[in-house]
Amino acid sequence: MKIFSYPLGELQANCYFLVNDKECIIIDPGDSADFILEKIQIENLKVHALFATHGHFDHVMAAGELQMSLKAPFYIADEDLFLLKRVTETARHFLGHVPAIIQPKETKNLKGGKMKIESFEFEVIEVPGHTPGSRCFYFKDEKTIFTGDTLFKEAIGRYDFSYSDKSLLRESLEKLYLLPEDTLVYAGHGDITTIGEEAKRRII
């Protein structure tokens, strides 16, 4: 599996293309739908699904526009649908202007457990705390996990929002720290790290 990372939008949220041959799934289509579609066309990729690690605007803004061109379901936890519905309002608050956002025409509930989509096999791990519906995607064979805004290099997700929960975030992090130390961590922002390096810090 090849992994391509594109920091997109004003908040530079990482959008990930996971590619096997020409098959592809996309994690966190946060912004710049035109850019994403161009990459798909240039590489002649078949996109089977879009995934959100959580519902914050900088990770989901392009999903609706992409669905207008791609026949790909958009997976997001039902617990974060309230964030998806107010994505325009939230974007205005953080960016100071109103970007053009198209709401996804359809979503699929992203539950914890094993998933298989075409050649992609992985585990969805429920990690509430940053948001109620935060999810990680763990590819055991590739020793790789996509953690969204739950765990970063030398940092963890914010828990000062009204819907966040510090104690739940701590429990979620401890769950991640049980993974093999050499597991590569691809976060929602910033650089790659490992479970081992972040487990040593245990910020909360």
C-alpha cells in the first residue's frame, strides 16, 4: 500500500490517499476538491470510499463536492454528524470568511471494528475525546495508523470544546499506546511519528 499525504486548506489538514495499484481510498478530504480530483485523474485512480477521522470542518469540507464527481460513499461516525451539519458556521468562525461548502449527499455510519473495501483491510478504532465520533484507522499488516486529531507528533487533540471529553481522550490514547511501538502514526496535521515515541510522552 502506498500512502500519499497532501496538507490542504488554511489549517493544513493532512488528506491521505491510500493506493493499491490503481485502487484508492481517501482519508480526511478536508479542502481543495479541485486539487484532489486532479490528482485522482492524473494518477487514473479508482476511489472506492472517503473516510473522516472526525467531523471538524478542516477534515471534511471537500467531501460533498467530491461526491458530485465520484461514486464513493463517505464514512463518518454518526456521533459527529452534528459537526458536519454546522461545518459552514464553524469554518466562518475559524477562518473569518465563508468558504463554498457542499454538504455530502449521503453518509455511512463509521463504527468500530474490522473493515474490508476492495483490497484494503483495516480496523476502525473508536477514540472519543477530541470529538464524540473520532475514529482511527489501523492497518496492522502495514504497521500504520491514521489518527486524525486524536494523536499528533509531540501533541494530542484539543479537549476544550463543549463536546470534548478529557477523560475519554485519555482512555482513547491509552488504547492507542497498546499498539506495537513501531506502528507509524499519520496524524491529521503535521509530521509522521510512531506509537512508541508518543507513548513515552503520555501528555495527559
